[in-house]
Amino acid sequence: MRRSRFADLEPGTHLFSAIVDGSRLYKGGLSFHTPGMVTHDQERPHLEVDQEIFCLLQGEGWIEVDGVREPVQAGDVFVIEPGEDHHLISSETNPLINLWLHAADPN
């Protein structure tokens, strides 16, 4: 996992091209977390085959990657590497809203 802030991004072909390998964003979504929610809690390990980007738009909580938990807040940007087990845990008092995206090279 790599951590950045929105202010650190330098756009190229897309806003995140300086921090991920893929030249094209090809899927994603916006997640509104309920207080205390743990993403993919029933799916452990939760693994991707490509890089996944998390952009925290609101709230605070924790990110857990390969069993290591650290605090997160709005403005943080994370790149989850292929094969990393990852989960977001939303605060009880200030729930997370996050944008998630995947990047790849066109085939």
C-alpha cells in the first residue's frame, strides 16, 4: 500500500497516473459507509489482481492492509497493490465516503 494526499497528485493521462501503473481508469464507484462499517468483512482475504485507488472524500476511520491497521481521514489517497488484503473501517462518529477506482493499460 502507498499513501498520498490529493495535493501530491500530478495528473498525466488521468489524475492518478503519477501513482499507479495503468494508463486508463476502467472501473470504480463511490461508497457511502455507515458508522462502524468494515468493507468486505465477510470476504477475507479481499484481494485484487490490479491496483486499486481509494480517495477518501469525507470522514475518518482506519485502513487495514495485510493485517496492519492505520488511521485515515478525508484527503488521503491510497494505492492498494495486487494481492494485498485490504479493508476500510469507518468511524462511528464521522463515517467515510470514498471513491474507489481501478487502473489498467488498454489491451
